[in-house]
Amino acid sequence: MTGTLSPAGRWRSMRGRGAVAVATVVLAGIVPGADVALGDQQVSTELTYSCAFPGGARPVKVGVGARFPDRAAAGAAIKPAAVSTSVTLPDAAVAELTKLHAARTGATTRLTTEVAQNGATAQALWQGAAPSVPLAATGGTTLKATGEVPAITANSPGDLTMTAAALTLDFSPVTAEGAATDPATLSVTCTLAPGESALLAKVPVNAASSSPTPTPSTSATDPATGGPRQPSPSAPKVVPPKTQGAPPATAPACRGDTTNPLALAAYTTGYSNVTKLGEASLIPVFCAKVVQGPSQLRRIEVRPGVFELHLLQTSVGRLDHQGRAQTPPGPATLLTFGFMPTTATMTLEETGPVIIDSDLNNTAGHGETYIRIPLTLRISDVKVNGTPLDVGPNCRTTGSLYSDDPDPAKNTKDHVVLLGRLKKGTDTVWRGYSLSRGGPLDGSVTIPPFTGCGVGEDLSPLFTASVSGPANTVKQNQGAPCASGIPDDPAKLCTPDKQPTNVPLPLR
């Protein structure tokens, strides 16, 4: 029989969602772009919104901050910089999340801004991602989101204004154990409270030395559909920071297979602790794809006359970054020998298929998912104390990172092992990791020695001494996957072009 068993023990169709997560052992950070010159106009305003939570409308305080140029020329791009959105949830709104057994939540914010000049208007969507924070029992909870926003080009001279309008909040709540809640996301729409003055900024636009004749712009984006909208004549031109249909902010492209009904795609992130560095390192968001295998329902006799019902499933997956089986290259910082700052670009390259073995013991109320994947670690673009160090094109580990496999027959020390656990509580609620909902995965990884590092001089021992070794712990958080091979998407876990909408936040 093909399908998956839901955490509550009910059979689901092949629409069950799953995904794979893998380990990385490097420090990587996402650095905001700095390609826009900052002006001297600082914006900081607080607005009151009414947000439609399932239990009713709740007042929410929203702070918006940004920097704009003090003036611009017609035809020149205006891009707000240092954009941030803080959302303060009152106790009643926090209670809406704790009803889902959530202990923490992150969020994606989508603020529609109205752009106007000389009577012509357009809309620009400001998206941001807020990291997970604990939910306070009283006193409210504040989430702070940042992200890239569209650039705006005025077609003619005259004051250009930006005004806050509709707001959507997409929450990603998790339980105290780090598992996704059910549902895994909560989306609420918000409208400005009556009487709110929502003007964000006014930028005077001067005539360019050779200003073009104003023409209607057709590149503004309709936030309701994500597609192009027909603006007013001479409307300011709005250029989104990402192509239409892209996944939420902070995530790379991850379009799933639409031809296989068992195909899935998911985002994963988390932290790893490199023992020799003595600190946790951020794992950047990456894309993984998987095809679920057939499920087997097996009645196992654990002792004479006592049987348990197990659901067993083996699936196969791979990493995907721009068509390659690897993670996105990420900037990393090491403290070589405890005192010498070293920066590098690190990439995990998959050398074989990802194998996912799931065993759900429905009788005993617990389950385990083992994820096995062979990965080599490649290093490039190295600088020591700011000075470039040429390590050549082939600086990498001698073999795969590896874990001690609990299965003696598979303990070949040539692959990483991550474990996700699922358990049913006394309240009958299942918590932890499952393929269909995501959640936390843990593992311990040994990093092999390095080879091929250096040009004319063997630098491999340097990286072996500072990075290689055992007991490097990994904790990852997999988001709810997109079932890309299924046409309908009632849970709204896929974008229109079948990429995951759930971008998880790292959990320590």
C-alpha cells in the first residue's frame, strides 16, 4: 500500500508530505545586501492594526523603520534601506498561538505600501522574516522582522510618498519540544485601525538632466495575486527584490517535481556545534527534495502473544542548489588555533543518495526517522586575519562526514546520520519530528581530515587541526514540506510554482 500514516494513527493518502534534512558543520551567516547608498531621512513610526485571528479581531501594534534618500532624481531607483517591522502581539493574540500548543513562534510579515506621485499610484510589497521568540504568558510578545523590499523609480518630478496599507502575518509556531504545531502555520490578515496616519516617507523627486517622457508602468506587483497589476498612467515603477513566484524571503529556490505524486520539497535550517570552535554555528536555509517510498504496515510480535503495529517506509531524496546536489555556499568564520580569525566559503556536497527510514510504532505511541546521507565538505575563498590564503579549487575533506550508525550493518562510517523522534503525549497529541510535518532532527558528526588544500604548499594540516574531529553536534529544524506532485494544496504549503511556503527558523 502506498501512503503515509498520520501522527494520530489515521491513514492518509499519498498526499502525505515529507522531506529530508541533512547536517552541516560550518558557521554561515546571511549578510544583507549593501548596494544602496543610505540617505539621511530616517523613518520610525508605530501603527495600530486590527488582525483577524481565528478567535476574533485583535489589536496589534506594528512599528515600521527604514531609511530613505533625502531626495532623488526622476528615472533613478529609490530603495528603502535598513527596513524593519516589529509586531507586538497582545495577550489575546498570544493565546491564539498557545491554543495550538505553541511555546515559540517566528513569522513572515507582508506589508503592502501605497506609492503615489502626482496623482498616480502603485503598490509595493515589503516582506520580512522574524526569528522565533518565546511566547510570553503576559505582557505581550514582540517579533522583529527584516528583509529585502522593492526598489521604486519615479517617472517624473514631484513628491513621491509611501504609505502603509494592508498587512499579513504568517506565523510559524513550534512546541516546547521544537515540533511544528498542527496546523504548522497560521496566517492572519490585518487592516489599519480607523484614524491612523500611515504615511511612511515623502521623497522629493527632481527633474533629471535628460528626463524621459513619462509612460505608464506595467511592472507594479499586485500583493493579492503576486502578479502584475495595471497601474495608473505615469505611476512609479516598482521592481520586486525577487522574481514573481519565488519562495518567501530568506530562502533559496526549491521548486519540487510536479510529475510524481509522491514528490516533496522542503526547507531546513538549524545550528551545529563544532567542538574545536566551542560554539554553535548557524546553518543557512537550504532546499531538499524527496520521493516517498511505499509504506508497509507490519504486525510485529514483541513477546509471546503481544503484538505491535508498525508502519515502515523507506524514501530517497537529494539536496538541490541550482541543480547541484549540495547546500548553498555559505560564508564561515573560524578561530584557527583559538586566536587567528579565518573566514572562508564552505559547501557541503552530496556524494550519494539520501536514504530516509521511518518506523512509526502506532501501538506504543512513538516513532523514529533515521536520515542517512554521504557529504563531503569543501572550502574556498579563505582569508586569514583579512589576508587572502590561496587554498586552490580542491580543498575538501578526505571523505564523507560521518556518524556512528545505530544499525551495525550500516555502520560504515561514510555517511551522516540524523534522528527525528515522534511521541504521543498523555493528551493524545503527537509531538516531535515526522516526515509529514517536519520538526527537529539531531545528530553527532565526525569531520574527517582535509586534503587538496593549498597551491605550492600543503595547507591541509591547518584545517585538519582547526576543524576535523568527532562529537560535532547538529540540531536542525525542517519546515513543513510542499507536496509538489499533488495539484491541490489545501494547507497552502506550496507557492503557485510548487515551492515550499514554510521557511523554518533555527532552534537551539
